[in-house]
Amino acid sequence: MHYHETWEKVLQRLIAEYGQNVFQSWFARLQFVDVENGMAVLSVPTPFLRSWIRDNYQVRIAAMWKEEDAGVRGVDIRLRGPVLRTMARSQEAEEEATSAPRLALAGSGGNDIRTTALAGDGIPLDPKLTFDSFVTSPTNTLACAAAIEVAGNTAAPRYNPLFIHGGVGRGKTHLLHAIVWEARKRNPKRKVRLLSTDMFMLKFVSSARENDTVSFKNMLRDTDLLLIDDLQFLQGKGTHREFAYTVNALVESGKQIVAVADRAPGRLDVFEERIRSRLAGGLTVEIGVPDMTLRRAILDGRLGALKREAPDFVLDEDVLSFIARHLASNGRDIEGALNRLLHHATHTGEQITVERAEVLIRDLLVARENRPVKIDWIQKIVSQVYKVSRQDLISERRTQAVVRPRQIAMYLAKQMTPRSLPDIGKRFGNRDHTTVLHAIRKIEGLIATDEKLKREIEALRRRIEEEAERDD
């Protein structure tokens, strides 16, 4: 039995049904182990992932598997390898982190204090992610200034909450770590807590199961400075409700909150309006796309660090300019490109030219060519071309003049955005995800036989991409 092939099919179905964002959050770290006694065994690296997938997705994964292979009767989610021991060590370190300060930062003055390398809840703090190492430019200066002010302010918060948003790899997490280091350096007794959304949900779910939510609430509300990373991934009505209570309690008691996400509060569609409003009620700052100056500064800094490890690694000015010019979206891609060039040069002895660099980082270049697309743009262009109103696209009307454009718009939404089927259905009049899936399959079938429709949809795609270009 080709169980691995079945698992690949299940993964593709999960992507199609839930979208890339949800897939990367919850399913990307799932691994197929084996089939035992008719049960497909999957593994995950953390107890939280196991708990969350069991509670929210295990039934659906099992149903998908049985549809692909009727010989498998269910799915078992297990922990991988030494994870439990790692988590136990993290929890012990967390308890120590709340006690007296420990190590002076290497190379720093006597007043710089480093506790354990944890931010109160088992999140490793990176000593490289400080304000000193944060490269500023006009695209991030305001966010950095606000972060510095929050880190140093122990009086009544001026901006509360501080909400920083921007795309992947633009320095949001760097600023969170920098705030923690700076806040602890200035006042070691200040209770600072940096949480990922994973940890927030894990602690909430665990406390609910143990009927000890009071300890969870006290842990959060006894914090002077609470920082939350990747807020867009916080899921579940219960966790949303508890997060809202926490924000209200901390703001009203004069404690500081900092949250970061990949979008502004108003675009966090999974949250209720009252939570979005509260998050937007302090100071919201965007970190924009890195400009040329910032990209080059990131390049030079990372190249300097690499040369300490590999003194013979040299890139000429043309190669550096090529990378800075073409990898414009985020700093992580720039660092990833340099690592790839170093690996190639080290193992081949080949001098890196612009032509060779283009080949080695081609996938990064292709990924950056695509502009983010909004469903609003798709609805707008489809409405204009097929002469129906946008209201018609989200209405219950079932005339052919409306149904076909609606199906095309849903198809394009799935093809051109990372939105899941339920998200797309919500944007088209709160339709069920099965309706969206039917529309997608309908258009895919028509495209295979109708050349005219295929050309129409390609023309729509180009117009939508032009809309994205203008917005960018």
C-alpha cells in the first residue's frame, strides 16, 4: 500500500480546503509515520500542536484519509522524538526566569542584564535581536521609535496597545525581542512576558482542561509588559474571548501591551469588531517594504557576519546590487539568498557572478515577482467585465448572468490569493466552503474544454495583477 502517496493527497486536500495560511500554521509540521492496526500514525513536534490538531482537525483529516484509502479507519496524532524532554527543560527554565537575574550580556557593560534566554514562557530570546542590531530606514523608523519608547517607559503607557504590522521578514519579531532585552536591562524587576500565539493557546487550552483558568488569567494579568507575536494566528472563540479580557484588564490597570501581526487591526477578520477596535485604539504602526537603503544595509551586515565565519567568501558589487535590487520584499529572503550563495561557493570553489546568483536564487526571485492580490480587486474587475454589480456577486441571485461571474470570481480568489475556502465563502455572501469548492471545480472543468473562457480568465488575471501593481 502506498501510504506516503495517500498522505501527499491528504496534504493537497488540506491546502485546497483551508488555504496556505492555515496549512502553514497547523499542518506543515505534521509528518506521516506509519499505519498501525488500521490507524494512520502522524507526528508533531510540540504538545500544543498535538492538542490543537486533535481538537480541531483530526476528525476532518481522518475523513479525508478514509476517502482516499478505505482500509485506514482513523488517524492517531503523536509527539515526535525528544520533544517532551525539551518542553520539560523549557518549563524549568521558565520558572527560573521569574527569579533573580543571571548572566551579564556578553560584551556589554555591567548594567546590562540577561536572564535565562527565555521570555517568561519558554520562548528563546535571540541575543542578536536588539535595538543596536536593528537597521532603520524610513520604512521602519516610526515602528522602531515606538518600540524604544515602550521598552523604556515604566510610567503610565502613552501608546496602549502598541500594534506593529507588516509583511513577513520585515523585523516585527526583531523589535519584540529588542523590547524585552531593553526593558529587562533598564528594570530587571519589571515583569515582561513574550508569548507566541501557539503558547497563548496552549496555556489557555491546558488551563481549561485542568479547570484552572484562574491561574492562567493571573499569570497574564500580573504582567507589566505583555508582548504577543503573530497575532493573526490566534484562533478559537474561547481564546479570542480570553485575549480580549486580558487586553482590557491590562490597559485599564495601566500595563503595557505590544502586539504584532501581518496586517492592520481592522483587517484581522477572524476577530470580533470590538477586539479589532480595542487593538486599534492605541498606536498602530506599519513596517513597510524595505527600501533600497535598508536592503543594502541588511546585506552588508549579514555579509560581514558571514565573512567572520568564512573569510574567503567575497561578493562583488554587481552581485550585491543585483540581490538588493531584486529581493525587495523582506529581509529573510536576503539572508537566505546570501546563505545559499555561501554554501555554493564553499562547496564548489566557484566565484559567484550575477548570472550564477540569478540561477541559485531563481525561486526567490519568482516568488517576489507576485504582488499580493485582494479579493476586493477580483470582485471589482469581474463586476466591470461581466457588467454585474459587486452586490450581485455576494447576493443569493441564481440567474446565469450572475452565477457564472460569481464562480469565476471565486475561482480567481482561490488561484490568486492565499485565502482558504471558508474565507472566500465569507467574502461572497457567507457561503459554505463546499459552494466555493463546487465553483472552482466547475470553472476548472470549463477551462479544460472552452478556449474562449480560458482566454477571458487569463485576461481577467492580467487586469487584476495590474490593479495590484498600481496599489503597490
